Amino acid sequence: MENLMITCISKPPVIIPTKHDNLSEFSQPQTKLSFTYTKNTKNTKITDNHVKNLARSGRLAEAVAALDSIALSGSQVRPNTFISLLQACIDFGSLDLGRKLHARIHLVKESDPFVETKLVSMYAKCGSFADARKVFDEMSQKNLYTWSAMIGAYSRVSRWKEVVELFFLMMEDGVLPDEFLFPRILQASANCGDVRTGRLLHSLVIRLGMVCYTRVSNSVLAVYAKCGKLRSARRFFDYMNERDRVTWNSMLLAYCQKGENDEAYKLFNGMWGEGIEPCIVSWNILINSYNQLGRCDVALGLMKEMESSRVSPDVFTWTSMISGLAQNGRRWQALFLFKEMLLAGIKPNGVTITSAVSACASLKVLKLGLEIHSIALRMGITDNVLVGNSLTDMYAKCGELEAARQVFDMIEEKDVYTWNSMIAGYCQAGYCGKAYELFIKMQESDVKPNVITWNTMISGYIQNGDEDRAMDLFQRIEQDGKIRRNTASWNALIAGYVQLGAIDKAFGVFRQMQSCSISPNSVTILSILPGCANLIATKKVKEIHGCILRRDLEFVISISNSLIDTYAKSGNILYSRNIFDGMSTRDIISWNSIIGGYVLHGCFDAALDLFDQMRKLGIKPNRGTFLSIILARGIAKMVDEGKQIFSSISDNYEIIPAIEHYSAMVDLYGRSGRLGEAMEFIEDMPIEPDSSVWTSLLTASRIHKDIALAVLAGERLLDLEPGNIVVNQLMYQIYSLCGKLDDSSKVRKLEKESTLRRSLGQSWIEVRNTVHAFVTGDQSKPSSNLLHSWVQNITREVNIDDHHGGFFIEEEEKEEIGGIHSEKLAIAFALISSPSSPRSIRIVKNIRMCRNCHLTAKYVSLRFGCEIYLSDTKFFHHFKNGRCSCGDYW
């Protein structure tokens, strides 16, 4: 202290009193000391006020310099002055000056826990939690305010576990929370899902008599609500003496989080009974919850009710509705609502823009996407990463990759979704090379690829036909990416192989996946099942069905629907019906799948019966339903009823018929031989007939031997598909039949195409778990002689007239020219290979079955007592007892 006083002698205020060594005898030491003390006190007061003023005006550096001056004068500052300085550091976010103040804490006159508490707050609020906790831990004495400061600091950054830990340390220290601190600790236990601590806090609240504080009681209620303890929450709610809007909203939220929206709505109505008018938050909780459950119509009704109650929807209300509609497949409605929001003068936020842009991306409506992008630009929120990501995704899905890349490049702080959106855009457009370049750049950036990135690349390569690169990435994902493959990784390969038609490879991956203890999910099943929708994959379908049962996936409605469809297409319509009958819940796809399955098998009566059941149950048919029913009426030759159904599509159901419905109507007329009406129908079509319509007419003309209409239909097909080999061959035959084989260049071209590029028939059959392929006229197999001999014997038995009365229009050459057709060889192989006649034979053929082979198959089914299932490019044939499900019309 002496050294400090010597140093201070040079300063003007203290030079005179301290400079005289020899004092006058009249000068009393006490008087001198008293004078000096009084002067110093006055100086300290001025200095404290000066420091406070500097702090208030933000001149913190000058305030610290003033502190240094005080230190040099040997003086100290009051605790309140130091607290003011620390508060200024908080207000101006100055951590550096806060640290400098911390270094000068010894200038505070006496040890004060409030100063240390403020120091903790300063460090926490300026972002240095390590320093805050260090100061806190080094404090010898901690009072309630100290604990509150530290707990509050952790609460502000949502570090809820640390808050709970501090609560227990606080209790060990003998300090109890007050009515202000209890809500913070209760909030922490709620957000941690720590209901055990919540119950402990509840009991403590009761013992301390703090239940009377509504804010504390609301926090207790929130713990039970957020932790899913609905019964405890309701019991506490019912016993509360005083309930405010926060109380009611917490209970509403509790019900909604459990999906009990109807109970929440009853509670909502109960608010009015207690004289509490629901606020905007109350309405939004209900509206948002109904949207999340997919009950958007109820949510829309609530929004209208809200407006009639004179509560104006805010941005959260509109955003919740727009997001809910978009996520539940009602994207156009979401965009219309977005427009209404703008007209209502409500400014959208980043989430609103993101939802609207995502709807545009799914619908691929670029024009609307551009308009919303311009709105985002005017609002200045394009730097929002969520908005930027949605815009990148929208442009990519709309095929505008340059625009997508521009948005991508402008996003400064890219997250993993930003990179994934751009990479996916390149992959979907087939630019896997550019996607891979970006993939490499991502690895070099601060944002590393995640499993979705790798899966996107795998899916991109295999869907674009590069299965080797896809498999290479699949194998590297764990080694190079240090990322564990997930179910989606396997699904990407399976879906890709199915798309490439490599069903055996897809099955290999499917089996390997299970051997690696990776459980197939619904996406796996829905990816692989479509690859088995053919007659030679029956055993594979059953294998997948077994997997579905083992994984308890049979209750997933989309899987049941896919099984119905796949079993029908693989020839097991009874299995399809059993699955359909066993479904506890059915949607329109369920009904369409089973009805379509019966139509495929030619069982029009069962299809029509199901349609009647469906209508009695009040299930609204859609385009798919009507297509199947028109086809069923056609098979049944019920033309008038078919015409009524077609008319009802637009008249009763306000659905615009699609081209496939017009094609089905031509088939309806054609099957009944009403070709004139079919032609009139085509001429009256409001849309341009496509290939399917003219193919239906050509089939009818061929079956009913109307050469003039066959020429007309064929020429229209030739105009639409000039490069189609099959059409060229058929037209050459038609011209030959009607004597039009003149020397025109058109006919010469057809003759050349017909000669050089003939359709080569191929058939596949599964015998003893092995798929065997047969080619028309092929005699290279070891058993060819035996097969050809068997076919020739059967042909003699059948005694088929192969000249069709001179009307021969077939996709495949006559057997006298091209050799025995492949399906006959397949049938022969199935019968010869089995020691006894097989109960069923299943064949897939790549082109339309000819009349000769059709008659042979009917005869074999009768002669050997077996069922033959054969699917060609035109129809699904089921031969039994000498008859075919196609009714000889294909």
C-alpha cells in the first residue's frame, strides 16, 4: 500500500497535502487525515459516476482506462459500478472488454456475490460458456441469483441436460428454486423428456407451496404434456385452481401431440365455457395438428371458424395450412391458398415460401415457381438456406439445371441438403458425371456427404444404366465414406436393377441384404414386387410375401395393394382375392387393383360385382376404376352399359376422360363387332387419337376381317410410329391382302423393313426353379429334336387350318417360313420334362401370340388337363379345358 501511495504523490490532487515532510505544530495529524479521507471519498464518487456514464454511452474502452486511473490512485469502485460495466459489456456484446473487466475485479471494494453472478451472466450472454462455468465453479459462495444466472444461461441456448444437472447440484448446495427459477428447470426436464425429474420437481413445488403461482403450475403441466403423460397432465389440469390461456394451450398441445385431436377439440370448446376466449395460439395448435394428421379439410374448416370468431389468421396459420396441404398431396390447393394469403396482406415467412416452392417442385410448374422466387427476392429471404434449398430442388426437378446451379452457388452457408438437392438434380437429368464432380467437391468442403448423398449417387448411376459404377459406390460407402449403409442404400440397388429388368440381380441384392441382417422395409418391398409381376416369377412373389409376413408388413396398405396387383399379374388371382378380403382397411387403389386383376383374367362378372360393392360402400371411383369397368363391359359385350359408364365419368363424377378411356371404348365396340360405331366414336373424339386407339381399331378389324378399316387403322399407326417394326410388318401383310402391293416407294420400304427386321418370337418358362428361354425356329438345344417331334404330333392331332381363311395378319412369320413358334416349344418342354402332366404351365412371350399357337394351347389344356397361363404383348391368356380367358379376342 505504501508503494501505491508513493506513486500517487506526483498526481496534482494529492501533491500538496503529501509533499510537506515538516508539519507545523498547528497542524493536527487527525485533521490532516480527515481532510485527506474526505477528499478521496469525493473523488471516488465522481469517478464512479463518470465510469457509469461512460458505460451507459458505450464508451467501454474509456471506462476501463478510468478504472486503471482509479487503480493508480489507490482507490476502488463500488460493486454497483462494476455491475454496470459488466451489463454494458452484455448490452454491446463485448467479450474482450468483459475479460479485461474480469482481470480488474480486485478493484471492487468488497467481495460481492452479485458481482460474480453478473460476471457469470456476462460470459454466458457473450457466448463464452467455458468462462462462465469456470467463474461459477470457482465461486466460494453461490446464492439463488448465482444459480439462476447459470441455469438461465444454459436455458437460453437450450442445453437442457445441463440445466437439470445444475438443479441437482443446487439442491446439494442447500439452495431451493423460487417461483421464477422453477419454470426454467421444469422446462428443461420437459424438453429432455425427463418425467422422473419432472415428478420430483412437482412434489417440491407442492411442499414449497408454489402451486398457487400459475406460471409454475403451467410449467408442471407442460412437463407431463411434453413427456406424453396425458393422463397425469389431465389430472393435474383438472385440479388446478386457476387456469389461464397458457394452461389450456398446454393441454390442447398434449392431446394433439398424442394424435387425440377430437378430444383436443372438445377441450377447445370447453375454454368458452370457462369464459376464456381461445387466442391465435389455441387455434393454430388445433389447425396445425389436424394438418399433420392429414385431415386438411377439418383444418380448413377450423380456419373459417376462426375468422368468423373475429380472430385473424396469422402467418403461422397460413403456413400451417399451406404446408399441410402440400405434404398431403393437395399441392394445387396449397398454391391457391398461398395466393389467398398474399391477397389477404399476410407477409409469408421462409417456411411458407419453402412449402410453396416445394409444391411447385412436385408439380413441376416452373412458371409459378419463378413467381414465388421473385417474391422471395423482394422479401430479401433468398439467403435463407431453407428457401435456397427448396429453390434449388424446384429448378432441378423442373429440368432447369442451370438455374438450380445459380441458386446453389449463391447459397453462402450450404448445408447437406443443399448439396444433396443439386446432386440429385444432376442424377435425375442423367448427368451423373456432373453429379460426381459435385460429389467430389462436397467431400472437399466443410459439409461432408451423408448416407443420403451416397444413396443418391448410387441410385443415379444405376437408374441411368451404369450398374458397375453404382455397385462400386455401394461397396465404397463404408470404406471411403466412413458411413454405414442403411436400408435405403440397398433399396437404391434393388429399385435400379428392377428398372433395368435385371430381376435376378435385384433378388440377389434382396437376399444378400437379409443375410447382412438389414431388415427390408416397405420401400424395399414396393421396389422389388413390380419386377415379379409376370408369370415366371410366381415363386419369387411367394418368397417376398413370406418376408412381408415375417416383418409384419402385411398391414401396410400400399404393400397389400402391390401384392394384389403382383399376384394377379403372376397368374394367382385367388391369392389376390384372399389378400383383398383380409384387408382391414382398403383405399381406392385396393379396389382398383383387385378389379383390374379380374379384368386381366377375363373375369368380367367378378369385376362388375366388386364395382357394385364399391359404389354401395360409398367409395368414389377414379379414372383407373372406370378404365377397368369399361374393359370389363367390353369383355362381357355389354356395349350400352359401357357407354353409360363412359358418359358418367364426366357427367356424374366430373372427371375428364383420358386417352386410355377412349381406347377402351373402341375396344368395347370392337369386341361386339360394332366397327362402324367404333369409327364414329373415334371421329367424334375431342382429343387426337393416339397409337392405343388405332391399335384397338386394328385389332377389331383383324378379328372381324374388315380389311378397309384395317388399312385405315394401320396407316394411322404408320404415321404415328413410322419406325415401329411390328407396325411395318402388319401393314405389309394388310397391303398384301387387299392387293395394294404396287411399286410405290412406301410399299417397297415396308417390304424391305418386313424382310430385314422381322420380329423374332421368344418365350420364357420356369421349370424346376430354372428359367428356360426358347426362340422361334431354334434347333440348337440338345432336346430340340424331341421338342419338334412332339409339336408336330400335336399339330397333326389338332389339325389346324393355318390359312385363316386367307386373312393372315400376324406379328410373327408363319411356321413354314420361320420355324416352330417359341411358345409351342416352351409348352412341349414343360410337358416332356415332367414325369406327370403339370397342373399349370406359365409362359411369357415377347410378341403377340398367333392364332395357330392359340388354338394349340387350347387343345393342350383340354388334352392334358392342365392350365396354361401365357402373357404376350397384347393380352393375358388363361387356357383351361379348351377355352381361353381372352374369349379369342386379343
